[in-house]
Amino acid sequence: MKISTHNYRGYIITGFNLRQLGDREVSGMSYNVYLVDGGESLSSSECLTRLSEAKRFIDTLISGGAA
């Protein structure tokens, strides 16, 4: 499975194309946000389907707002 990786403001965003699951009815992207040092996803409770949503999630974390 191919996963894309993006660095944004000190965090890692991984993207996964859901078509890789092999189900014709499933499409789109799924994104997760991680600290650079790795570990558990910070966004596991969020449904991030666009890179812009993942970046907004990080911006909210940095600003101290509730994600």
C-alpha cells in the first residue's frame, strides 16, 4: 500500500488513497496527523478527507484551540 507523507509546521501528515482497499464503492483519501517524533495519530478521532482539513487540524492544535 502506498502512503503519501507531507511535512507541515512540525507535524507529519500521511495520506492514504482508499481505492487501494480494492472495494469499488470506496474512494477518496484519508489523512492522519502525527508528531514528527512518531507515535500515535493525533487525529484518530477526526475524519480528515482532504489535505487542507489536515492542515487546518494542525493550525488549530498550534493555536491552542480545540481540535
